[in-house]
Amino acid sequence: LEQFDYPTIDDQTHEMASKEIELLENVELRFALAETDVQLEKTLNIFLSPVLLKLASPHEEVRKKVIDVLTHINKRVRPKNDIKLPLIPLIDLVCTEKATKSAFVKNFAIMYLEMAYNRLTEEDKITHLPSLIENISSRPPTQKQTLVHIILMSLQKFKPKLADSPSSLDPYNFKVRSEDGKILLGSFLDVMLYNPLASQTPFGLSHKLVKFVTNDGKATWATKSADIKFIKMGILRFINSPVIFPDSLSDDIHLARFLIFLVATCDSSHEVVDGGEDGLKKMKKPDLESRTVVNKLYSLYQGSGSGSDQSDKIFPASTALKLKIMNYLCKSELATNTFPSMLQVSFDCFYATPPNTKLQKQGMSFVQWAARMASISKLKPIAPVLLSGLLKFINKDEEVLYGDHETLLSFSYISISLLAKRVPELFRTDLSILTKFFTDLYSINNNNIRSSIQEALSNMIEAYQILDEWASADDIKTIENILEESVSKSVHQSRYCAVKYAVRLFPFSHTLSRYICLLASADEKLEVCEMASRGLSFPNSQTPKLYLEKQGEVEFPNFSNMVNLIHEKSFKRADDMSHQIYIQGYRSEVYINILRFLRHLMIVSADPTVPVDELGYALESESKIFDSNSRILVKNWIKEQWELDQRESTEEMDIDGSNGTLHIYLGLLEQGLSQGKFVDKTLQSTASSSLLEIISLGPSSLARSYENRLSWLKSFMSVQKLEVRNSMAHILGIVSTSELKDDPKRCALVQELIQEFISIGKDQSKRTSVDHHGSILALGYIIGRLIYRYPSIYDSLVPASILAEAIKLIAGELDSSDTLSTNGASKALGEIGRYTSNFAILQSSDSEEGASDGDKNSDTFSAIVDKLIGLVKQTKDTQETIIQALGHIAM
């Protein structure tokens, strides 16, 4: 066997290579012999694909020969665009596996595929697109890049067609090959993000993606804005076709389309923007509660973090695109529960460089949305960070209070308040935030921002409610100080919020909060007054409880504590007076409400069951507004309080009892009656009515405490307001006739008092003055109370002649033409007639002899009654008083 010369493996390989080279040389000869373009095109159709396949040969010399042949082809074909290349065989080489699997062959073949595609008509380009797109997702990156650019160039003049039938929908079979669709649309998104004018890596892209988009710098259109506009418009027309992308495709496909349209709306070309907006209008909106959608939006906004390879780092979106994305994130509840992206995006909006006002506003809106919608479990851990960022933003921008900064500050305050509603414990542990808001409310000189702070404080109330469950004594004191300071500020929003907090945070029994309401009860702003009025309205035990209000018996402020508080605070307020009328440091209008509130508080302290509706505010008249049972209870309460004051004053060596609760209250009433340079008549009327109630219902020892102040009481007989004269005359009658029995000295004092008023009544120079009217009233009340207290011995305490002279003077006033005098006489006679119908004392030394006492009284009684009846018919101005007098006399 050794005699035979068998061929070796090397010999066989050499022989095969020689044959392949021989074939290639024959092909090369055929190309050389093709003299015309037609002949060359025919030869290319036959031999180009087989020649490319020879690149898969294992023989180096064969591959070199292929390169030589291809070089020859390139030299003849490249300059002549009218020479067509065999498209279908090239597509089979590149896009299928049936011809070859060699990546080397495909990489060469794809260059000729690109050349072939560029020589097709526009219609043919679109016709063969499905073959290029099919399985593009499985192609290597370099091939994928070239195929995408072939597709992009083909779409420049793409015109969508209408569907002829349902079978014509989804011509690219994206329903089955969804990955191809997602890869293609993802590439389109990168192209849409590309900006040829960017001096650095465009927003939303990485260095690697820029190379992909520009085909490693070989894409001629990638350097010119006008050219790239046509590329982008082609993409938009393609993806906006309902034939190519019917609704039946997967949500991921439509999400990819949505993102492309969204990016297009931020383009520098208005045509691209219009195309993007048109696409968004036509397509189904993505599900903003889908995890995939939210993650895509966050990813598009933020880009990707810096990994080990900087070329892979995707830069964040442009500011314009961020604004668009935020519009959608602000509508997604899931977005608020996606951490840390929610926090990162929010802070990027706040502190992006350079700062953008619109983006900051969107960031604020997103924080507000998150404060409302995020789950507590997600919100609590990041709330301190969010709060810190918002406060930092407020502190940074507080010096700029105009334009966009004004709006941003307003947003910031509202955002913090919404956070407080969801995470109240964060704000309860740090009351400096509440202090800051109230301070800013009156210190920031901008009405729009003030309105926002006012709204924010209103939102925050819920965070501080139910104080007894979380607040320490120091916390409550801090809040009280904040509110008390704010209610006195010149800024009405500050006063309103102080009163609102006082009403909403504290129970009605809380003394200082009611005091704050009193300070604001006569505010110049209606909204402040109304809020204060709510805080001063006495709750009814029968009415349903408000939200967060405890069930059970209604509790009222302690009367003693309330009186002492008002008295003590008056010393601190004494220096705050201006040109207005001030009493004890309080404006007269406020002082009126203080006295009214204390009167009501006294009544409910004595009788907690008294119907609230009966309390009213009718303090300018004498009419008793509570029933007999309540009257008895109030009378007993005054007696007990007076006795308590007396005991305490004895124990404390306080001779005049000035530290007692009732004594302080009386002092407040007397201050309301003060007659300085400026007098508030309504205040005097309120104070006199309240003082009358105390003295008339109080024990005789209380009335006796005023016996050394008769001169002071008499001074009110000449004040201008009729109601004040009437009340003080009534008080004078009670005080002057108290405990006269067995006290000649005091009897003499009363006689002198009656004679003094008789003298004033007879003084013709004062016939039309208020002094005359006051003296008539005083006589009526003194005589009336004298008869009431001592019905059987009154004429022994005061001589009948003096009483007769006084009554004759009063009765004579019924003939006066002066309405005021007639009114006073009717009132006085009615007061006397309440307790006796014996007017015989009118007939004294000048009476007719022989007439019996009964006849005298009858004649006098009839005469007075007839006059009063006649006056009722004649004078409308005094009808009420006269009718009341007739009623008293009839009794």
C-alpha cells in the first residue's frame, strides 16, 4: 500500500481553494466582460449573492479573491445609482437564516442591501419594509443599527394607507412579533430625542445611543435640522397609522408609541410638535396606574445612573420634556407610591440647574398630589425629607416676593399643609413650623402669598386637633401664645387664622380661646367677626356634636377664670390704645361683646339647662330674657358668689373685696359706664343693663355696697342715652331704698335725694333737658322701690308730703308737650303703680275738705289712668311706655 501516493488533507484543501478561486475568476471575468450597465446589472443579479456567500469560505485566499471581486463591483456600481442590485437575494442573505448564518457574510451583505434599497422607488421601499423589520429584534447590534437606518430613510416620504379589510391590519405582524415592534419603536424614540444642534450628548440619550442614531456619524441627515425633521415626520406618520398599529396590539407597543408622540411634542420643529400632539389625541391614553407605564415615565425623566461605562449613561430628559412627563405623573396615584423615584423627581424639579420656574411649579404640584394620594406607609418614611426640602425652598425664596417666585412660595406653603394633614405627628413634634407660618402670615408683605398661607394654615388645623391626645402643657402654651399674639396683628388673615385655630382646637370651656374670640368679635373684617361669633356661640346640650367634639355634657368656661383673665390681660393691653375709644385696653366694640359674653356665661353658670336661644344679645333693654326658674337660679348664684367673695376678702385682709370674682366683674361693668372724653353710648347701655341685673337679683348687702356711691349713680341721670338713664335710675332706686328700716340716717338721705330730684324737676330752665327726664325717672324708681320694700310703713320712712309732692310733679308731666317728659312721667307712674294703686297721697293740704280717703284715691287714680289713655291715642312716640305703665297700674 505504501507504493500508492494518496493525496493529503492539505492537498485536498488546496485543490478546493483552487476550484473556488477559479470560479471567482470566471465570475470576475463575467463582470469585466459586462460592458454596458444593463449587462452589469444582469450579471449582478446572477452572481452578487453567490460571491458574497464565498466570504464564508474557510480559505483565506478565497476570501481575498472575493474582496477583489467586490472591489471591482464597487468601483463600477457606486457612481451609477441607476444600476439596480438584487434586493431579494440580499434580503435573504441579511434577514434570514436559510442562505447563511455567517455574521461575516451578513455584515458585508448588509452594505449592499443598503445600497440596493437606496436605488429603489419610494413605493418599493415601503413594499419591502416588512422583510427588513422581521426578526430585527434578534439581529446583532451592528446589523440592527444599519437596518434601522435603512428603515428611517425609507420612511421619509411614507404615506399611510387606509385598511381595505380587517386582514390588511398589522401588515408587519407586530401582534405575533411584538419584540420587533418594541425594538423598532425604541429606536424611533432615540431618534426623536436626538438634537443635531446639541453641543453635548442630547437629553435623554447616551454616547452609545448617539452613535446608534447617527450610524456612527455616517448618517448625513443627522447633522442638519431640516433633514432630521423629515426623518422624524416620517416616523410620526408611520406610528400614527391605525393600519400598522391597530388597537389590538399589546399595551407595550402602544406605550412605546405614546412615548414617541410625547417626545415629539417637545421638538424644536413646530411641524414635529404638531405631529406629536395629533398622535396623542388619536391614540388610546396609557394606564397611569400601570407599573410599566410609570416606570417608563420615570426612566425617561431621570435617564440612567452613571455605571462603570460612561458611554452607557443616559442623560435626563430636557426641561420641556420633563414638564410634559410631570403632567402625567401628577395624575398617577402609583407614581406617588414609587420610591425613591418620586422623591428624586420632586427634588430635581425644585433644585434643577439652571432652575426653571415652570418645572418648580410642576414639582410643587406633584408633591401636593403625593401628599394627597400616596399611601401612609410610603409617605411617612420620606415625609421628613420632603418637609425639609420644602422649608429650604421657602427660606430661599422668601426675599423674592413677585412674579413666578410668588406663585412658587404659595405652592410651597400649600404643599407643606397637605403633608401635615397626612403625617400630623411630624408637625406635632415640631411646633416651630406652626410658629413660622403664623409669623410669615403677617410679616410677608404680599397679599397673594398671605392668602396661600391662610389656606395652608386652614389645612393644617387637622394636624393639631384633639390636643389632649398628643399635646403636653408646654405644647398647649406655645399654641396659645402663637394665637394670642396673632389675633392682635394688623393683618386680617393673621387674625382670622388665630380665631379659627382657637375655635377648632380648643373646647368651648377653654378660657383663653374664648378670650381670643372676644378680641376679634368686633373686627373690621366680616370673615373674622363671623369666625369669632362661632367661637362665642354657647353650645346647646340638645344639639348634635360637631366632628371631633366629645360627647357628653356641655362644658362652659369657668366664670371666675374668665373674668380674672379679662381683667389681667387689660393691664398688658393698656399701652395699645389709638385714636379709637378704648376701655381697659380694649376697643369699646370689643368691650361690649366682653360684657355680653360674661353676662351669658353668668346665666349658664347658674343654670346650664337654660335654652341657648333665650340668651340673645338684647342687652339694651330691661326685659328679662330668662324664665322664673332660671331667674331664681341666677339669683342664688349671685348670692353665693357674693358671699364667697366676702369670705375670701376677709381671709386675705382685702377690705373692699376687690380681688373677688363678682367684685372684678362689677368693676368691668363700671368701667363700661365710665364717662371720659369719648363715650360709647351702646357700651354704656350694655354695662348699665348688666349692672342692673346684678344689683336687682343680688342680695341687699350687694346693693348696700353702692350706698357711698350715690353721687356716681346720680351722675347718670343726665347722660344722653335714654336706656342708660332708665337702668341707672332703677339701680339708684334699689340702692337708695335698701335696708331703711330702723335707720333714720339713711331715711333722711333718701328724703334729701327725693327733694333734690323734685327741685331739678321743678327747675323751668331744665324742662326740656335730659336732666329733667332723669330726675322724673329717678323719683319714679325710688318711690316705687320704697313702696315695694315697705308697703305698710313707707310713709313713715319718708313723709307723705314729700311723696305727694313728688308724685304730683310726675303726674303733672303728663300734660307736657315735650315727648321726653311725657315718656319719663309714664315710666315713673308705671313703676309706682306696679306696687300700689293708692294715689291718695296726691291730695294733701290743698285737697278738698270732706272727701274720704277712698274717694280721693279713686279720683286721683281715674285721673291718671284717663290721662294715660288719652296720651296713647294722641302720641305714637310714647305708646309703648304708656301701655306698659297702664299694665303695671292695672296689676
